[in-house]
Amino acid sequence: MLFFIAQSVCASIVGSPSNHLKKGSAFHWDLFVLGSLNAVLSMLGLPWIYGVLPHSPLHARLLADVVPATDSQHNSTKSYVVVRVRETRVTGVLVHLMIGSVVLFIPNSLSNIPVAVLCGLFLYCAISTLRNNSIHDRVVLVLTEQV
């Protein structure tokens, strides 16, 4: 269940209207393919796959052309507005090929990476996606004092 919830949340963050995606996210198709593959893998006794990598929201943000959004009252730049996104699947395929080549050709390299480094990488990805995330902004708004 956790895989499907994480898949849905990550896909909805990437496919949010603020990213101005033109091609769409094929949200339900991704979930159907993920469920089908995981059902087959379960029958074969193999581990499940995860459809969306943790860095996908960061990847979508890096492919975007943004302009600073200024606050008219304070004249300060706090956030950015996405103008357009270069939608490509080439970078995703290249990332997966590089991950696969490391796992296949250098199998002992993963055991040499400290767990703290991996935790730090995932923590950085998580914190960097909190910017411009409407759910995070709403929680902060509820918890902070209004002026």
C-alpha cells in the first residue's frame, strides 16, 4: 500500500497545474502499469518496483523555466513562477540506464556507499521539494501566527 501511496503523491506533485505540463502525467496509466508489474513480481517471488524516483519533483523543477515572483507589499523575491517546462523522457531513461549500469557492472559499489550518505541524499531531495509545494505551504500557514 505504501508503494501506491508514494507513487500517487509523487505523481500528483510532478503533475500539478503549477508546473504547466502540456503532455499530462498519465497518472492512472502509471498506477495501472505499476500495479500489474508488482502483481507479476509478487507471483514470481521478486521484490516490488517503485514507479517514481524520489527526485522526480526536483527533476521537473530543474527542467522548468522560472521567473521570480515578487511580493508587491515587501518587494522581496520569495518564490518562483513556472513559465514553461521542457518535457522530455530522455533524461529519465538516461538516469535509469546509469543506475542500472552501476548495479550490473559494479555490484560491490553499492555496499561501499555509507547509509548516512544515502539518507542525506534523500533528505536533500525531500527538503528541496517542499519549496513551492502547496500542501506544505498550507500546513505552515496553519501552524504559524498570522500578522
